[in-house]
Amino acid sequence: MALILITTDYLRPGDEVDDLLRSHGHRTRFASGDLVTDLAEADGALVGHDPLTAEVLASADRLRAVVRTGVGYDAIDVVAAARAGITVSNLPGINANAVAEYTMGLLLSSARRLVESATGVASGGWPRGDGRELRGSALGLIGYGAAARAVVPLAKAFGMRVLCTTGVPVAERADADVEFVELPELLAAADFVSVHTALTPKTRGLLDAAAFALMKPGAVLVNTARGAIVDEEALAAAVREGRIAGAALDVVAEEPLPAESPLRGVPGIVVHSHLAGQTAEARRAAGIEGACELLDALAGHPKHAVNAHLIEKRDNR
């Protein structure tokens, strides 16, 4: 019998995920707010965006498996976990449809100035500025993972031209609806740039002042991936100075958005509260699939361990 810690904020005692784990003979414990204490006796963990740093993991002597109920796992030190023999899994593609639909929502909202209109009406006005249509415009996707691929047919249905820059091997780019180009070409051609890549040392700060200088003055940036991919100071300056038209951001470098963030108070920049993958359908799928992956991992055969190769290297020394 294993003790499983659950920190994902939308999972609750007695729900179907809890019942599933308990039906396999395990005990569950839900987060108390003190991550180090919560992990101290846990054998497995089903986690959200919790920062599982090397220091936090060092106190988790019993921990054998961690499953992230989502795709991104940049908050987890996978190397430190591997050193401790802890497998770390994510759920690739689990919320791709939710993110794709949300991306289109941000594109439409930006193009038709929906937030500006609603805010104006709420404050007593009746704004009637014109918007723009998506049809005939170019969408540039940075990254070609499951969410980006799910955006493609939706964008094409709106009549958009789709460009993409990615490190995915050429053999895996068989999509006649997408033009694969290098980043500078994408930035120069796109009317909307949508970020869907993982946060890595290479992509941190990828969209900086030099990148914004390549974009069209009327271009809009959309980010549903990770906030730190964007240099927020440079973005605020680019929008404020009219070098690009604006940005619709679902993610920021520090969440919740700090009061002193340079993104605040910049007309044209709209920040949302990290909702892209948060649909009832995606949450249910992530909870169930995450629980199943954790059960597999505790049994010694995870399907989606992102650090399995590091553990194998350690074991083969």
C-alpha cells in the first residue's frame, strides 16, 4: 500500500480520481499547503504546478514516482528526481484540444477587440472601433506539439495561412496545411504569433526585443505555453511604442501576475489567468490519466516518464 499525495487544485477527496487510487489499495492525502511536510511520507505524488526543486525532493525519502497532471513539467527538477530514483511523468497531449480552442478564442478576442469593448461598456462607454478578420491573415506557430497541431485545422477553417517554426524532425512535419520556416521568417510574415513550445534553457527569453523588432507593427502575440519564453520588459516596450499591436497572454513569468509587472497598464496587452487547459473535459481526462500513469509508475512501468533515460544512466554506472 502506497501513500499518494495529491496537490492538483481541482482534485478533491472522494472524487473519481481519489476513488480510483483507493480502489487499488492505496491511501491518499491532499495538499495542506506545506509541500515539504506533505511529501515527507509520500510514495507517489499527483501534482499541478508545484515547484518540486532539488531542495524539496531531498526531504522526500519515500517518494518513487511523480506525475504532473498536464504537459509542462518545468517546475520539477527532473535531474534531481532521477538522482533520487524518482520517475517524473507528464501527460503529453492531454489538454491539446482545450488549448487549441482557447488559442482561437484569444485570436478572435484580439482581432475583434472584445476585451476592449466589454471593458468600455462596463465603464459607461460604447466603443465602436473596428476590428479585423482572421480570414486571409497569417498565423505563426512557435512549436509543433500536440496543441499546436490541434490549432492548425481550426485556423485553416477560419481561412488563415499557417506557418510554423519547430525543432521537430523533418520526417515528422508531414502537414500540407503548414509552411515550416525558420523563426525570423515566421516573425516577419505572421499577423499573429502563437507560442506553443516548451520552456527550456534555449527558449527562455526567446521572444525578446530583437524578435519583436522583426514582427509587423500590426502583429499580435499570443502565449498559452510558458510566460518565461517572453521577455516581458521587451514586450511591454514593444507594445507601448507601437512596434507591435498587442499581446494576449494566458501565462506570465510569475503567477499570479505581480502588482509591479511591466505588463500592467499597457493598452493592447491583455493577461488571463492560465486557463488554456482548464476545461471540465481536460481536467477530468488529466485526473484519470494522471492516476493511471501514477499506478503504472508505482508498479515500475511508467508510460510517460520524462527522466527515465537519466535513471537508466544512473543505474548502469
